[in-house]
Amino acid sequence: MALKTANKPIGIFDSGIGGLTVAAAIQKVLPSESLLYFGDTLHLPYGEKSAEAITRYSEDITDFLIQKGCKCIVIACNTASSIAYEAVKKRAGSQAIVFNVIDPVAEYVADHFHDKKIGIIATKATVKSGMYSKKINKLNSSLEVSSIATPLLAPMIEEGFFNNKISKTIIHSYLSNIKLKNIKALILACTHYPLIKTEIEEFYKKKISIIDSAQIVAEHIGKELKRQHLLTSKKTIQHQFFLSDLTESFVKSTRYFFKKKISFNRNNLWKKN
């Protein structure tokens, strides 16, 4: 790849603040890279939408990120990764590499666990797709994978209801599900969930492995960009944040993760002129 391409930004998208956990991890692993983030706050949460709607939103955002000159696109959303990955790759074509948040985690789990029961908490759409189970068992058939849908968690986190009595009651109710009995590891299969990782660890008294995809995904992206000679040589970092609907929770969360003055651009891709 040409140096000109390597110096383009990394494009990232999610339905809301969850993808910021991935963006923050990428910034930590690749501190010299510029990020261009699109938060589709107008349509959150994706986990409650139809597959057709999720695919359409993902394709439209992909078009936007390509227009902005992104060298790669990170689908920082498990729901979109499970449903729209192939559609996004087709849309991006040869113009940008596309990463999802499922494959790196599936590979990590398959490599690090054997003859164990693995639990997954995710949105309804991600669980319905069965993508995690398929990918993990294809790589390691010795693992038993059990998934449950936790639809209240993402909107709860978006509204800032975590680390309190309300969140603990909801989290404990979900994690007490018999399908998660005797698990040795739990995959947080929604990029929102790392924000409640501490509460989940408290429930399990730190006796099982809690798998947060953000760091795993960021390291995978770093290795792949290096392999393809796509790491930037620029010394000036410029992060850009676009939102389909400007929300207070997104602004507050972004400043929490990035610790600096940030400007936000409202851009509703679906508004008819």
C-alpha cells in the first residue's frame, strides 16, 4: 500500500457509545493513528432492529467513511458485525479493509480455552445470529458455548444507569440464568458491556475469565495494519467524531475516554434534503 493510503484515518462505527470502548483501545494500541468515529445514536440500539435495517444502516455508514477517506473500517458493534459484516465488506470493496469484533474474539477463545463451557451475553440480534457459537466451535469443537440475550443492558448503559442498585439488580438477574451455570469464561459480546465489567466481575467474585473484546480487537487491527504496511507515518493526530443525533451521554462518554477537548459533528445520513 502507498504511504498516502497509510496516512488516512481509521474509520470506526457503532450505534452509540459502546464502540468508544473499541476506539479507546485502538488509540492505546496505535497512539499515532487518527480516528474517525461515526456513532449512529439516531438508531440505537441496533440489537432491537431487524437484520435488514441493521444492514442498511451499516452500508450507508460505510459509504460515509469511504467518502471521508478511511483506510479501514472497524465495525465496533457485535450486532452489526454478526449481521452486516459481509455486506460492509462488499460495499467497501478494495477501498478499505474491514474488521469486525467477532472473529478476533472467537480466535482468542478457541486458542485459550479447551474442554470448557463458555458463556456469552449479547443483544437479541447477536444471539439470534448464532455467529459466536458457529465461529468458536469451528475453531475449537471441544468448547461448549451458551448464549443469552441481555436486551436491557445496552440502553441502560446509554442512559448512564450503571454502577448503582438498578444496574446491579438487572445484571444479577441476567447472570443468574441457568444457561450460564458452570461457565469458565464469559464473553461480553456487546461493545457497551465493558462499561459494566466491574459489576460483572463482582457477581462472579473474579472466579471466571471476563473477556472484553476491545483490547483483543485493537491488537488484532494493529497487527494486520502492520502486516499490510498501513501504519501511519504522520506526526499529527486528528480524531473526528460524527453522530447521527447529538446526545449528552455520547458527548460525556467520549470525553471520559479521550480526556481532551473534542468537537462533535452532527450528521444525519438519512435526512432527506
